[in-house]
Amino acid sequence: MPVIADNQLPAASFLHPYRERRAYTDCFHIDLPGTVSLADYIDAFYTTWLFKLERLVLATLVAKPSSDAEARALAQGERKRFAAWTVEARDTNQILMCDYQSKTRSWLMCVPIDGGTRLYFGSAVVPARIRPDGSVDLGGGYNQLIGMHRIYSVALLSATAARIRSKSAGRR
């Protein structure tokens, strides 16, 4: 099952206010068979081998360490902070995380579909400024990193789906 980068946010997405304020936003999704809860999605996402590499970078470069146990506590709603992020909003099927500099947002959402669950992953980068000509300046080199970010987002969502499928197979 491929990751789809359609950039269409669901109507209830917590990313809509950022898109309306001209932040960079993206949206990826993958469909999985069976039911996936938000807690299972959060746990799988933040404990994939790929995200553990990001966690290592955050611990080393900005002194924001984290553990799998903390990821699980976040997934269960027992924590509001995880690594470099704080929960900005959460409901029964989505979570929005804000980085410690309030520059970026990470968003996860799961929605039931026929025979399965659609997992969404998206991001927002708040503009540093909007130029007089109306163009958006993301600042801090973010404009140059968007292409790499999109590749990384697809890889993260793919790794998360593989982790969820692996855990599901282990329960049978």
C-alpha cells in the first residue's frame, strides 16, 4: 500500500488554521486494513526505527531526549510533551504537536474507511514573514528543505504502516 501525497486535508484537520494563515502545509495518507486507534498510531509513529534516528539527533543537537516509554505515554494521553514537541491539540482521532520553537507543527490523524483505517500525517511550517508581493518566506532555510521533508514524510509514514502491520501480525 503506497503512501499518497495528495495534500487534501480532511475537513476536521487541526492543520486548517495554519493553511488559512498561509503556513506551508502538507498532507500524506496511507490506508491500512483493520482498525488502528490514534494511540496505536502515535505509538507506532514515534517508535519506528526511522523516527528513533530523529530522536537521537534531537537529543544530541538540542538536548531534547526521549524514550519509547515516553512515546507510549504520549500515545495514551498521559504526557503533553515528547522530545522537542508539546501537544497543541488532541481529540479522539488526531493530535497536533508544536515544536519547542513554535515554528513547525506535526499532525497525525486516523479515520475509519471501508475495511480499514486511513492514517494521515502532515506538517505545518509557520511563515517567518509574508513579503510585500504576497510571497511567503518560511525563514531559517525551510524553503530549501521542503523537498527533503516530503521524502522523509513518506518514509516515516511507510515505516509507521510497516510497524503497525508487524504488530498486528504478532497479535494473531
